[in-house]
Amino acid sequence: MGKNEQSRDLAHIGHIEIFTPKLNESVHFFKEILGMEEVGQKNRSIYLRAWNDYELYSLVLTESEQAGLGCLAMRTQSEEALNRRVGKIEASGYGQGWVDGDLGYGKSYRFTDPDGHPMKIYFETKKYEAPDHLKPSLKNQPQKRSSRGVAVKQLDHINLLTSHINPTSTFMCEVLGIRMSEQIMLDSGEQGGAWHHMSNKAYEIAFTKDNMGAKGRLHHIALNVEDRESVLRAADIFLDNDVFIEFSPSKHAIQQTFATYVYEPGGNRVEIITGGYFINDPDREPITWTEADRAKGQAWGNKTVPTFHTYGTPVIAGELASKS
Ligand SMILES: [Fe+2]
């Protein structure tokens, strides 16, 4: 298989577990301000879904001393695809082994990427069946639209802060078989960012360089809404609810999404997003952005906020977020 050939063994991100030191406040944020539904509780974990997620849930909030990534769980196309990828992961040396499933999904295989981000892949899953009060009118929609707060539609992607992107990006391409769609190439020859995709959506997993030099941190999770007006409305809702807005609504140059970024009460960065593009070209070359390109700022010329390159979770002692 070529370096950037897509195996299509991985289907999409199924769910993301994030840690929070303020579980009750984080649950309030995702349920009442973002409009997600709670579908389960276990120990100190709360399971949440957005209204268009077809699986039982897409987000797990787990109480922990520090914020950060618990695990990134990706669904494969089939049992055969799962076993094929496990073989590749085991051969890479980053495998950790099979584990039993949890609420809503079957056996899964745990591993990390070369930077230490916890990940797993699985195939068996539980398709969501809405209770009577959440049944939609249309049979091609899993749940009635949320009418609370931002009313996020679906889990969109994850961005992982990474100490050295080259080995992690190569792992994604060669071991997981997912393609790179865009990258930042620093003048030094090192990647400053890499955006990867498994479906035709142009990215689901992004890696950006951690200028604090730490390994395995979370940059943000992203949930999508249907249009730009919904992103603007989200910003107003955040303003009214004293949610720290790190990046006001604007258009990214990379991936051309329209988004705003906030910190949830546990400290994890959350993006509300719409737009972007799909990739049909099977031998498309990745788009490469240089340092000179990036110096021009985002799509409309506004500068990237400096904390994008330093703030992540877990928060590093002494690190100052601009909200302080
Ligand atoms: Fe993002």
C-alpha cells in the first residue's frame, strides 16, 4: 500500500472519552449548554450523545484529577477490517491488547499512537433507538433534534497536541491506513500539523505541535452544527453563560471550516464547527501549508490565538491560559 493510500478499514470516530476534574459542571455544559442527551452512567462516567449520532453515544465524561483525553475510539468497517488493523498495530509495537467492550459496543483493541494518545478500535456497536419522547418524525434521523442551547448535531473530529508529529502522522498512514489531507510543514522540515481522514470527510483526526514539548495531550474535541448562523448563535449562548471564548467565530484557512472555540468547565477545549469539504479524489496529494502561508493568519486574515500552540489538557503546571 502506498504511503498515502487509504485502506478504508477504519470507518469513523465512534466516541471520545475525556477526563474532567469537575464532572458535574462538565455534564451541565454538555447537556444544558450544548444540548446533548445523557444515555448512561457508570462509576464516575457519564455517556452523552448528539441528536444525529447513530450509535448510542459519542462522548464519555469521566471524573479524574486532571482534564485530558481518556481514549479515542474508532469504529472499523467490519470484523475482518478490525482484525486486519490489529495485526498491523501489533506489528508496529504500539499495541496493548484486546479488552472487553463497554456500554454500547463490543470487544475492542487498545493501543497508543507514538506520542502516547490512548486509542482503541472496535466494530460491534449498539445502534441508537430513541425513547418515545425523543422519537423523530423522519425515519432517516436517529433522534428528534435537540432544542436545548447550541443543539450540537454530531461529533465531528478531534485534535491532539503532539510533541513530534512526523512519527505519529506516519503511524496514522501506514499502520491505521488513513490518509493525510492537509499539513503544515515548518521551515525546519518538521511537520507543524497534520490532518487525517478515514471517510470522505476531509479530516477526523488532527495533530498539532505541542510547543510545551509535552506528549499525549488533547487540543480539542469538535461537535458540529448545520450552518454558520448556528456557530454565531453558539457564541451568543456562550457569552450569556459565562463560558470562556478563546477564539470568536471565524473561518479557518486550513480545511476552510467556520468555528468558535471555548473551554468547558473541566478545562478541555471544545470547538463548535460547520463547513469544511469532502474528498473524492483517490490519489489526491496532501495540501502543504508553509510557515509563510501560516503567517498570513486564518482565512480572513485574523491571527491564530497564541494559546492554540500551548494550551491543552492536561494543563501543564504554571501554564497560563488567556482566560486567567
Ligand atoms: Fe478542530
